[in-house]
Amino acid sequence: METRNRGQGTRGAPDAQVGTETAQTRSSAWEALAASPEFRRLISAKRNFIIPAVIFFLVYYFALPLGNGLAPRLMNTKIIGNINLAYLFALSEFVMAWILAAVYIRRANRVFDPLAAAVRRLAARMGFGS
Amino acid sequence: MTTTLWITAVIVAITLGITVWAARQTRTTVQFYAAGRKISGWQNGLAIAGDYMSAASFLGIAGLIAFNGYDGFMYSVGWLVAYLTVLLLIAEPIRNTGKYTMADVLAYRMSAGPVRSAAAISTLTVSGFYMIAQMVGAGSVLHLLVPGFSFKWAVVIVGVLMIGYVVLGGMIATTWVQIVKATLLMAGAILLSIMVLGHFGFNPLRFFDAIAKVVDKKSGLNFTQPGILYPHGKHVFLGPLTLDKSTIENVSLGMALIFGTAGLPHILMRFYTVPTARAARTSVGWAMGLIGAFYVMTTFLGFGAAVLVGKTGIGTNNNLAAPKLAEFLGGGPNTFGGELLLGFISAVAFATILAVVAGLTLAASSAFAHDFWMNVVRGGKESEFEQVLVARIAAVGVGVIAVLVAINLQTANAAQLVAVAFAVASSGNLPVILFTLFWKRFNTVGAVCGLIGGTAVSILLVVIGPGLGTPPATKPAFALTNPGIVSIPLGFLFAIVGTYIGEALGGDQRAKAMYPEIAVRSQTGVGAEPSAIEERIPAVV
């Protein structure tokens, strides 16, 4: 019954209205969990890392095609022998991606995972089952 | 050419052995779609690499660099950096909230019928275009390398094998075929790179001296310089703005690559095969290491072919740059070494295509069986037996249709077909996935508008653009080959406007009520699907 209601619309049929009520009781329990200090700590730790990281890699990445298009003379500057800035910049994108990924994975394993585990323990205490 | 056939036959025999082994442990839905969620982090990393590095990566990029120099290398850069989007925003939430398909995440908050139908359409579009591109590539390469093989037969053989892997072995077989392929591809690329460098006394500076001597006749630029594929000096008009076409094409391509990868259903599906979000994260780390190393090596494959073989040696089909380079490095045409290395690299290319099409077939058939058949037509009825059966039938159907379409598209440009796939993934899928996970007001109407609108506008812009016809249209209605810069913002806009329309129509209580739940679950893994086979969380906790 409830399984089916998850897939129904929310207006009209009486069936759907029962579904809405169930969804609301259920939702207030999750809202309590979402408002818990444990969850807020996890979210702010993640947000403080991920938002700057995404902005950083987007800026770094798009600097390359923009540079190649708008400043071709600069990008054609030879740095070592015939290896130019355009190629070295492209190569540095790989290094940037690897380092950022490694930093994120380390941070997630050491900081985010324990914080998430605290939320899961709280959820278990609040009776969320699995 | 018999060498090619023998090596290919050995690789195919290995993959069929894997399939027979996998078939014995593929009974339940979680085994068929997600390998029982028992794939480890590094194994999944290899499989992601195998699923991702397609014929377009191996043959396509090598060819683009061999013919256009530096600009071709931009594909390599974008296709790796794209994994940062996957790692930072998508991989772990997907593992925590979904079960088998991309639509599972959306249906968590939205009305299942409309979003699953819309997501099934976009998944079939992405996977279909991608698959046909691979098969057209497989057909033309096999046809050229083994003259006895007609294009048609090559496509049919690829089709039969991919259907076999998926129908019999499901995700378990697909995963191991991808792992074997990733290993072979890395081995092939490392071997060729070392041999290329050997020609220049293992001195990269001498290699680049040689590259700088290769000059493009049309633009006068040498191959280390950007601007050959997308020439400078042309302009494009977008509304009131006059912009440098070269810059816009490059940025637009970058946008499709960076935002498209995180919306590819066959890649997203791989995150359901690991036991935890942590394993999903680890697997992206492994994949980035492998994929990045491979793309750095496209420097040697592509520029190596340009310097050592040259345009005249490669011929008109730039997809043959890597195989022709192998033949040269082995000792040249009609030598034992040349034949052997050409055979090995051609077989690797064939294995590459097989592994990718198997992943695509699985994504397409699960979109049909799990999203459309079980959850829309059958209203969410849970039947293990029926679902696996329907998925297997769907895989046969998807495979047969792909073969028939590919046979009739012999002259289609494989890169353009892949461009459609990436445009739909970045403009249709990604905005909707991100909003479902992170935007509280997002609702069903917004999701459907985003998926359908983004898909439609991407296809439209490619069709009226310059690229799809052979020869290219001289005055296309839409000036850009890469539509991302227009279609991606439009995809987000459709989803946003749809959301406000949905609110005006009376709101979507469930989407709003379920937001705290998906927010907590996606970030913490509370109640995530476990790796055990029989455990199933009830739909309402």
C-alpha cells in the first residue's frame, strides 16, 4: 500500500491523500534528523570544502581554453625547448585534478566519514532502522 | 592480418569465459544490475576506466591529435578533469540514494511515473547515440584492418558479443570484461608510448622539436600550437555578442565534457556495484589515476603518429592513427613485428569497444526494465524473476536495434554521435540530478521539463549545427559544433522554469516533504542499499 503511494501524485485521489499524510509524519522525523547538530556539522564541513574546491577547479580548467582562444601568443611562449606554455598548462590540469582528488579523498576519509558515522548513530538511536 | 584475428579471438575467448562464470552467479536483480554490490573500490575503479575510455578515447583522440595537433589534446584534458565533478558532487550521493539506475535518485522525491519515464527517454537517448557511435567505429576499423570483414559483419559480431555478455552475465560479466579491457588498454598505451619515446632517445625535448616541425598547411601553425581544429579569427554571433569562434568552441566542448560525464547513465550505474559510499569514492580515485595516465599518454600516441607516420601514412581515416603507429613501431608494413604489434593494438581497440558497449547495453536495458517496465507499467510491483527476465529481453532488444541502426549509419561521424550523447547528459541529466540532491524547491514538473527539454534542445542544436551532415553544411542554422555553451544553461533554465510552473499548478507536496530525507540520506548513507543480496529496505521507514 505505502509502497504504491510513493509513486502516486499528491492531488486528487483519496489514496494519494493518505500517502501525503504518511509522507508528512515521515518527513518531520527526517527534518528533526536534518536539523540535528550532528548533521549540521557534517554539512558545514563538507560545504566549506566542496564549494571552494568546485569553484577552484572550474576556474582553473576554463582558464585553459579561454587562454588558448584569447591569448594564443602568450600560450605559444616556448618554456623548455619547443615545449610551450599551452602544453605545460594542459599537463598541469592533470596534476591539478590528481592533487585535488587526493586531497578530497583524504579529507573525506578522515573528517567527513566520522561525522557521517555520528549522524548514522544518531539515526539508529532515533529509531530509523537500517 | 591473421595475427589480428588470432589475438582478437584469444581476448574474446577470455571474455566469454568470464561471462560463463558470471552467468552462474547472476540470478537476482541486485546481481544482474549491480553485481550484488560486491565489487571492491579498486576493481570498480578499473571498471570505470574500462567503461569510460571508449573507441573515441583510444582511436579518436589519437587521430585528432595526429591530424590537428594540440587542439586534439584538449579532449584528453577535459575528459579527466570531468571526474572532479563526479567525485565532488555525484558519486557518493548516488551510491547512498539509488538502487540500480539514475532515475532511482530522482524518483526518491518526485512522482515515479513521470520522472522515470522521462529519465528512461534521456537514458535511452544518451546510451543509444553513444552505442551507435562505438559500433560505427568498430565496424569501420575492423573493416579496414581485416579486409575480409565487411562493415556489416563487424557490427553484427560486436552486437552478438555485447548482447551475450549482458544477457548471460549481467553486471558481473560486464564489470570483469571492463577490467580486462582497461588492463589491456593501459598495457597497449604504455608499450606504444615507450617505443615512441625510444625513437627520440627517451628525450621529450627532441620529441617536441620533431612535433614543432609538423606544420598545418591551412593555418600555418605547427602542431604544438592551439588553433588548428578550431581556427582563430572566425566569429560567432550569439544574440548581441560577437565572440571569437575558436574560444567559444573550446569552452563549449569543455562544458559538455566537464558536466556531461557526471550525467552518463552507464557511468553512474557503476557506483551501485560497490558496497559503500566510501568505496565509491575510492573507485573514482583509482579511475582518475588510470584515466589520467592514459590521457597523458595520448601525447605520445597522437603526436607520435603525426611525427613518425604522418597524414599520408595514416590515410583519410584518422581513427587509424594508433593502429598505423603500432605497425610502424613494430617494423613497418609486412614485417613480422609490424603485423604483431598492429594485431595487438587492433585487438585492444576491439576489446575497448566491446567493454564500452556492454556497459551501455546494461544501462539502456535497465532504464527500460527497471524504470519503465517495473515501475511505470507494472506500478512498482516487486518481482525478482520478472524484472531480470524483462531486463534480459530488453538487452536483446536494445542490442538488435543498435545493430540495425549502426549498419545503416556507416558514414556517420562517430565523434558527432558522441557529442550528442555528452550534450544530452550535460544538459538533460546533470541539472536534474543536482537539483534533486541539493535544491529544496525542486519538483516533479521541474524534473520532467529539465530532462525532456534538455534532451530535445541538445539534439536540435546538433541537428541544425554544422557537424552532422557529410559534407558539413556551409551555412548552418546554429553556428557551433559543440552546443554545450547554449544547451547546458538552457537545461538548467528548463528545470528552474518547470519548478515554478509546478508550484503554480499547486505544488508537489511529496517532493518538498522528501527533501530532508534525501538530503540526510545522500550525505550520510543512512539506510543505503546494503551489499547483501536478500536485504531490502522497506519503501517507507
